Amino acid sequence: MSGEAKPILVIGGGIAGITAAVEAAEVGYQVILVEKDAFLGGRVMRSYKYFPKMCPPTCGFEINTRRLRRNSRITVHTLATVEQVSGKAGDFKVKIKKRPRYVTGACSLDDSIAEQLTSERPDDLNLGMGTTKALYYPHDMAFPPLHMLDRDALSESDAQTLTKVAPAGAIDLTMTDEEIEVDVGAIIVATGWRPYDATKLDNLGFGQCENVVTNVMMERIADPRGPTGGKIVRPSDGAPAVNVAFVQCAGSRDENHLPYCSAVCCMASLKQARYLREHNEAARATIFYIDIRTIGRLEKFYYNLLADANVAFVKGKVAKITEDPGSKDLILDVEDTIAGHKPEQKFDMVILATGIVPNTVDVKIPFELEYDEYGFIDGATDVEGIYAAGCAKHPCDVSRAAKESTAAALKAIQCVNRG
Ligand SMILES: Cc1cc2nc3c(=O)[nH]c(=O)nc-3n(C[C@H](O)[C@H](O)[C@H](O)COP(=O)(O)OP(=O)(O)OC[C@H]3O[C@@H](n4cnc5c(N)ncnc54)[C@H](O)[C@@H]3O)c2cc1C
């Protein structure tokens, strides 16, 4: 049956999309995986470690890249987006646009070539904290294992340098957009999420107070591959962040911002309090919360932190964050609703636990699909032949994203078999 079936298209190469692709391909189905970035892995690749096991994302990713590599039934298109979808379940026609990488892959490049360039660009793996050269290798585990050239950032003199120093055929500055048309039988949408824009939280000081950062920034700061080499330090002066506040529901469960719970922010802050404590045994974390939600039976992770005398939990919603102009310390306006008083505390650094916004808020799938009022693809109203998985559907952790994408792969297989 699988030999005659049309391929399955997977849009989005994060953990949900990769899982759907390998699961479908390993039972014999052709899969086309389309990812808009230069490499696969999505948001998880931008984490330092992931709960509950606290292993680096590269562990799971290594297994997945092995599965991708050894399966000839999967075609991966990076730097690619779906521009048009027409047809119906069992018979979709899809137009894919691929942006140029300017790196051919015909021969390998080494970092000494990039080092000869002066043109730089914001380091998007590190969320703009720091820069890379215009020619860069996205990260140690990049898949596909190719450099990327940011043509817009490359100066004319660096373009000339490249023609001299790069091996012949390795770089092609004449590459242009490419359009591909494919026929597929079913589509899995795994386009994931982006963080809520913390600059919209005027009261919480992001963008105004230097030492207020977000939870996604903290993932990069704690990571040895990150902008500070893994040192948890204050952006204002590079001093170790010893006394750190975590502000839960920063915009989430708030009618003015994201009315829903993002499901993972409590666990993310608990995990980051562990980063802090493992990094510096004198460090103290104070977590300001409405209530702690360890969704997915992960209470033990929370109980372990409760036993740590250097981690305090304060039930109270932070109303305002201001900065001491001299020290750049942060002053929180918050009432401890259990103790019934306002603690007078200053912190070295504050981490805002901002929530999850579906990428489909910004870019819709070019086909008539139902979205809920927040932009997530509403699973209850699936169009036949198109199935959503992971954070495209709702906020969720990796374990749930992987299970749902396996389920979506099964639905897609049933669909292509019906023809
Ligand atoms: C601060 C924080 C820490 C977290 N830590 C953990 C943790 O420790 N453990 C855990 O289990 N979970 C954690 N999570 C949740 C975890 O990040 C998600 O479960 C996971 O990212 C979901 O994967 P996904 O594939 O659905 O989405 P994503 O990771 O967002 O991947 C989506 C992919 O689709 C691509 N894409 C988007 N739009 C398009 C398009 N139009 N065309 C083509 N490609 C597109 C994106 O570039 C991306 O590669 C954390 C979340 C936060 C906020």
C-alpha cells in the first residue's frame, strides 16, 4: 500500500515536525519536510537543557538526525515555506518556495574562511544576543550540516574575499529563490510557536531595565554555546546574577495579553532555577507565581526544588518592576498574598516567564483552515487531510508534542492510503 501512496507533507521542522516525518517514513511512507529556518530543531534547539530529564536537546536530536539521515524516504527542504496549497484530502498540490543558502554543499567549508570576513549579523540562535559572521555554521549539531551565508549582511569587499578564499564551487552568490511543486496526499502542520513580545508588558520593565530578561533569553544565557559562554551574569555589568527573581505568567492568563495558560512556563522557570543553583551554590531564586502548574505529572520536579533552602516561592502577581538607577538592581512591586505583606526586595536580575504564541498568528497556512481565537489550529475542526501537531495546535511540552505528532502521522497515513 505505502508504495503507491502519495507523499505526506510536513510543514515545520521542530520536534513535532521531525517526529511526524520519521514516524511516517519508518513505516514506509514518502515524506517531504519543509522548514523555514536554515536548520531543523525549532525552539528546542535553542534550549540549554530540557525538562524533565535535564539533558541537552542535542541528545534527542542526535537520535532524530540519525533516523532522518538513514531514511531515503524523507526529503528535507530548509529555508523553505509553503506558498500555495490547493486540492483536497488525498490529492493536494503544493507550491514551496526555497530561499538561497549561497552555500552549495559541494565541498566542505571550515570556520577559518568565515573568520576572514568582517561582515557580521545578529546571532539568531542566540536571539540576537551577540553576532555571527555573515558566513556561519548555525550550531554544532546543525542538520543539514551546512554553513549558511547571509547575503544581505555580506559587504562587497567580503564577497570578493570569499571568491578568493573559499574552495571553488563551495559558494554561489548567484543563487536565487527556487519554486518547487509537489503532489501530496496529506499535510501535517507543525509550525510551532514564538515567545510573547515582552516589550508589550510595559509594567514589567523589559527593554527599559537592562537586567530584565525573558525565559527564552535565559535558555541561551545558561547555555555554554550561548552569548555569555554559559555564565549566568547580568546584562548591565557582566556581574554574576546571584539573587534572581522569576516572574510567572508574564502576560499569560491576562485578558490584556494572552488570556490562556502557556502550559510550560512554570516548568521552564523551575528548570531555570535549577540552572541557577547548579551554576552557583550561593545563588538564590525567588519565584513569584499565581499558582504553580507542573502539567504532565511533573510534580516531583517541583517538590525537589521546594526542598532547596535557596529557592523561595512567593504567591503574588508582580504589578511593576523598576530599576535602581545607580546599581541597576530591580525593585518588584508585589504583594505576598499568603503572608499578606509587600516584601521589600531588590534583585540582581529578573526572568520574565513569557508565554507561547502560535506562529500561525503571523503567517497562516495558505489553505482554508480553522484557527481558535488565539491563532492555534483548532484540532477539533480538522480539515480532512490536514492535521496539526505540537505548539501549532496548543501550548505543550516536548513529550506531548512528540506524542501528538505520532498521532498526526497515523492520521496522515490513513488519509494517503484512502487515496
Ligand atoms: C522558556 C521555555 C522553555 C521550555 N523548556 C522546555 C523543556 O525543558 N522541556 C520541554 O519538554 N518543553 C519545553 N518547552 C516547550 C517546547 O519548546 C515545545 O514543546 C516545543 O518547542 C514544541 O515543538 P514544535 O515542533 O511544536 O514547535 P517549534 O519548536 O516552535 O518548531 C516549529 C518549527 O516550525 C518552523 N516553522 C514555523 N513556521 C513555518 C512555516 N510557515 N513554514 C515552515 N516552517 C515553519 C519553525 O522555524 C520551527 O523550526 C519550553 C518552552 C519555553 C517557552
